[in-house]
Amino acid sequence: MELIPGLPYDIARDCLIRVEYKQLATVVSICKSWKSETESPEFRRLRRAACTGQKLVVMVQARVNPDQASNIMKNGVSPVYRFALLEPDTGDWCELPPIPGFSNGLPLFCQVASAGSDLVVLGGLDPVTWEVSVSVFIFNFVSATWRRGADMPGVRRSFFGFASDFDRMVYVVGGHDGDKNALRSSMAYDTAKDEWLSLPDMARERDECKAIFRHGKLHVIGGYRTEMQGRFERTAEVFEIASWQWENVLDDLLEDAMCPKTCVCGSDGVLYMCRGGYVVALKGSTWQPVADLPADVSNIANVTAWQDKLGVIGTAGFREPYMAYVLDLKNYKWKKMETPQQYSGHVQSGCYLEI
């Protein structure tokens, strides 16, 4: 197959894998051979191997109009959420095209995860009616288009754990139903087949739990039972994908009974989280401080991890602008990302994605 007239296939492919992600939609539209090449899993693997892909932190962030920023921050004007993208290698910020039909902003508290070249968005509350959403939307970064996925089955759930295997599967665990009953149920969504699969129930109810994919297994950390209402547990459960079964409950994974939302898995397989003004790492069975948190992100909204880096979004205090920092996990030094005013709004959730 000739990708570029006059060039050997390997050289032509090497040219294509160096195209920036913002131009991939144009590449796809040029011809069928380019479309087939750029949409293949092998193309994504080659970009990663050649270190030509772009690293992105995707955030569900409140829109800030620079002319009204002071009013929004100080007077508590109801925010409208949209997708903000930060490219940490360059410091560039931009927005994603909105989900079709969501003129009033994204569902409040919706969850996001990456699966291959896709961004998967599900759940949340309608910003007008406050009805719990079961809708699934997928943005493909190669074609730069949205598509609708199969609705989440079962009870309408909120504040669930959401994680991805970074390939094609995403997992929904716990949360609570419309009567605030914490849930043990969990399920998986195959983005390639547009199909939902049921998982066995967890051993415990887990509202507001954190889901993480680590060492090829799904880890569900913390959360709380119905009768505890906001009093978090220190336990965790692990789901073995190969056997499709839950392993034994891990007691006292967390040192404190606290919200686990900042907990992430680094590229080294180590668990990190923000606690008490520090970034701490789980080494053996002990959480150890590895870096002080910068003062202007002491109140953490979101944490992401990638290739020996930790991305932190936070604020110095209530109604203060949100800032972004990146921690190098090799030397534990911070790099502050310049944050334009229009990208300083509150962040509800986020994820890492490499194109």
C-alpha cells in the first residue's frame, strides 16, 4: 500500500505518525488509505513508541469569562462546565468541541476516562433539571467527532468510581441510587463494541469511591456505606479481569478515613495521593511524603499521572483561581503551568490521555 506517492511505506508512515493530534482529523479526511492507517491500533502504538504522541490532561472545568471572572469567583454565580485541555509538554490550553445538544453546559459531576484515542463521558446531573444522566458520549481525537454510546443500564447512579484500562474498556463501580443508597454493583463498557457487561457485586457498598486501573487489575478504593453517609472507609477491593472475580478486601489501605479522590496510580505502579499538604506515596504498607504541595494548589480538585509525572489542579482557597502544576516523580520538583484566566475555573473531574 502506497501512503505517499514516491515514498516507501515505512518512511511515509513515519511522516504520518509525526502529525500533531489537532491535525489528525484533516489527515483522516484526505484519503481512505490515510484514514485506515491513522485509525488503526498499530498507528497509536507506533506514535507512542516513537514518542511522537501528544500528552493531554482533559478537565471538566467551569467556563470563566475574563470580563466576569471576579463576579464568578467572589459572588458564586452558577458556573457552566465545558471540556478544557492542557498539553503539559507545551503548556498550551484549548477547549474541546461541545457535546451536541448540551447548550447549557456539561452534566454536573459527569465522569471522564480515556480509552485508546477516545474520551468517554458518562453520568452526572442535567444542569437544568438535575435529573441523573445515563447517557454515554465518546469523543474520538483522531476524527475530532462525538458519537453517542449505549446508555448505562440498571439504576441511575451518581458519584460512582470510574476507571479505564486505557485501551477499550471502562469500568463503573459503586456510587448511589436515587434514594441515596450506596451501591455494590459494578459494570464494564466496551467502547469498541458499544456493549455493557455486568461484573459481580463488590463485597461492600461504596459511595464516592475511587476506581484505578493498576497492574492489570481494577482497584476500588475507599467510599462509604449507606448508613455511614460521608464517613469514608480505609478499605479497598481488587477485581481480577482474567478470572472476572473480586479478590479479598484490602483492610486499611488508606491510613486515614478520607475521600480518596486524589488517589492515582503512577507509571511506576506506585499509588500516590495528596494529603495534609503533601504528595504521599504508598511504599510497602506505609504512605510516605515525597513532596510538599505548592501553597496555591493546597486545595486539590484533580490529580492525574503519566510517565513519571503527576499533574495537580487546585486552588489556594475558596473562590480563588485554579492553578496547574506538574511534579517530576524522578526528582520531586514542581513545574508551574501558566494558567490563562479563562482556564482558571473550578475543575470537577479529569483524566490523562495520550494521542
